[in-house]
Amino acid sequence: MQSEHTIDKPAASQAPVTMPSDIVEARLWLEEHAWLYGVLKSEGNVCPTFRFPDLISAAVTLCLGEHNGHSHVFHFLGSKLVLRAPTTARRRESMWRPQYEQLQALQRLPANRHPNPNFQLDQITTACIALSREIDETGARLLIQARLNMAKRASLGSPPQN
């Protein structure tokens, strides 16, 4: 009589698998990208080390979570970003889909429709990062928000298929 042996998979293999549709391309203006890169390389970004998708998404959540966050975004766009050269280079990065969907909802607000100027997603994303920087120049609150976002994704995620 043969006995069957089962081998337990390591706990690490049970972590949620990221699907390509979970992340979306984002474009950032260089000034905000440089600040995020500084947060990425900061001493506070450890255990785990968050990457751009986490940092960009944390900036969106942090900015829009503030009282009147939507109003602050459109004020920044209309008073500061509009004064920058429109041909400013952008960097391509990625962000998590839930925050991308928040930005799309923001883009569809009446504040972004006629007779108001029409701002694109890269401009709105950049505004969220700039405003997150104004909330906390050090990036410490951004890293806390990245942890909160990660925990929320983990609690909403379904267990991987074996």
C-alpha cells in the first residue's frame, strides 16, 4: 500500500499574485517624479521598500483623502500647474488600478468640463503628487499611506489558485 505525501508550499507562494490589469500606466511631470524618487530612495522606505506604483497610488489616496481634496486638486491645476510650460517632459510609471479609477472619476467632475479648462490624467496625477508633497515634504505620510493601501489591497484580494 502506497502512502501519498503532500508537500506544503512555502508561505511566500501564497501571497496574492499581481495581475497585469491591477496596474495602469501613469505619466508624471519631472518635478513631482524627482520628489517621488527621493521618497523611494529615502531611509524611511524600508521593510517593505515601496516602488513607484505604491508611491503614486499613496499620493492619490493621501491627496484625495484630505478635506476638499478635489477642490485642492483643481485649484493647484488652475493656479500653479497651468503656469508651467505645457511641453514639460513626463516620465512613465505605473500605479494601482483603484487609485487610477479615482483619478478618472476626478477627471469626469464638472470642474473639468466646459466652461472650465480640460485637464488630462497626467496633469491630475501630478497635482495629487504635488499636493501630497505639500502635506508632508519628508514623504513620511506618503509611506504610511502606502502601507495602508497595501493592507487594504491584501484584505480585498482573493487567495491565489493552487
